[in-house]
Amino acid sequence: MPAERNIAVVGCGNIGSRHLQGLTSFGRPARIWAVEPDAAALDLSRRRVAEMSADDRLSFEFCESPSALPTHLDLVVVATSAGVRRAVATRVMDGREIGALILEKFLFQSIADLDEFGDLLARRGIPAFVNTPRRAWPIYSELRKELGDAPFTMVVDLNRTNGLATNAIHFLDLVAFLSGCGGEMTLDGRDLRPVEGVSRHAGAVDFHGTLRGVTATGCDFVLNGRIDGNAPHAIALLSRDKRILIAETLQKAWVADGASGWSPGERAFPIMRQSELTGRIAAEIFDGGTTSLPGYAESAKLHRLNLEVFLQAMGKPVPPSTVVPIT
């Protein structure tokens, strides 16, 4: 029988509770700790785990503080808000043997935190991955093969419920994955503007306008943030050989190419929820030491670029310690 794994999910609000649901399909023995100081969020996690069909090789512990965690953890998922993520992750790591980390995005609110936490990971020799999960969806792996090595243009249109503050990083990671640029790109945020009062998190800022960029592999992209828009977000990919329109909320895509006489054909575009992903990602880490998620180094490059253009949009200087209040 495989050895029992120790797994912790720290921060069990909406996304953390979905990670817990995902772990119910882990498929091997594990003790899973849910750590959350807010009683209502902890109750939400209990209910969401109970909704799933977890096998009897799994046991769940619900606690309010990281102090309840064992000294050896094979995997830790840190799903707190960005403002406290570094402090919480560091506290969990202190005095414990950690096999691997999965960190939620937006990683941190300052460039200094990105660099200093990266140094800590290197000193401790802990592999870490960042949960920008589109590259873990099989449909995008298929699309990457279809696009091949030819340069493409990606256009993403977002609405008020998918603002640029926390969603731009998802699409920067997607274009990095599809283009194979390893996180090497340039960004132009001169048309971004900060907007307060639209985020569901008190004191947080969002951004509207247009974010442009070019990858080191010659692909260009445009992210439009429409704070006043209600249309579902849409993704267009335009290459020499293909025209692709993706409606993730409908789980459909329309593809036109020369073979079809450039007449668009509809195809299924199945997406994956976090409650379907985390168990699979954890198994990948334990089986091969890596996963389809981006590693910390690549994701930190993208977060750094993203923070720099947000700071510029806010009219703030770009020293490493300057904070961007996004979650």
C-alpha cells in the first residue's frame, strides 16, 4: 500500500475549499489538514468536502491555526489572500519539512515579496508551483499542439467580474504557455487606469483599459479590461493558419482554417474546475516531482512584470517594497 501523505490547505475560503474538494479525488492514502481562522469559512470547507465522495483512504482535519500542523508535510496549498500570503506561507514553513508548495495567485503584492520568498524557496530547496491552472486543462494542451511554433496574436476581453487586477496574470500565464516563452515577455500598460470600489475585497483596487505585450517567441497579445462590461469574457487566437474564438463560459470554441475554407466550425471546449484539478495536480507532484502548473521562477517573472505595469498605472514609483492592493 502506498505511504500515507500529509497535505495541508491553508486558507479555506472560496478557492481553498475548492482545493479541498479537489483533494477528495486524490486516489491514494492521505491525511489532509484544512487551516482557516475564520469559523464561517471553516464550516464552508466542511460542507463542501461533505458534498464530495471521498474514499476511505482519506481523512480530513479542520483547524484554526498552522500550529496544529505536523512537522512533516508532503504538500502545502497556500490559498490565503495575497496581502498575507508570504507571512502565512513562511509561518507554515518555519520548523517544518515541506515536500512541495502550491501557491495561489495573485502571488504577492510587492516585488520585494516575490524576490525574497523566491530566495527562501531556493535556500530550503522546496519546489513550488503557482495555481494559474489553464495550462493544466487538457484542452489548452491540445490547442498548444494545434498552434505549433507559428507566432500568433491573442486577444482577451474581460468584464467587470473578471477584472485585470487578479485575472491578467491568468492570461499572461496562458500566453506564456501557448507561446513557449518561459515567462520572457514585455508589457505595455500605458492605457491602464486604476479603479476603486469595484473589487469585492475592501480596500482593493482593480484596473480597466488595455494591457499589451509581446513574448520572446514573437507572439503578441492584448488584454482588455472592461469595468463597465457585462458580456462573458472571450478569447481570440489568430495565427497564420487558424482563427479561434473561445467562449469558456459556454465551453465552446469556433475554429476556422484553410482546410475548412475559413468557415468556422463549432467544437466542445471543456474547462476544468478547481474541484476537479487539485487531486490530479497533487498526484502529478508525488509521481514525478513536477506538475503542469508553472514553477515559481517562471510565474514570478510574470507577476513582476504585472506588478510593474500596475504600479505605473497607479502613478507610484517602482521600488521593490511598493505595495499594489490586489488580492
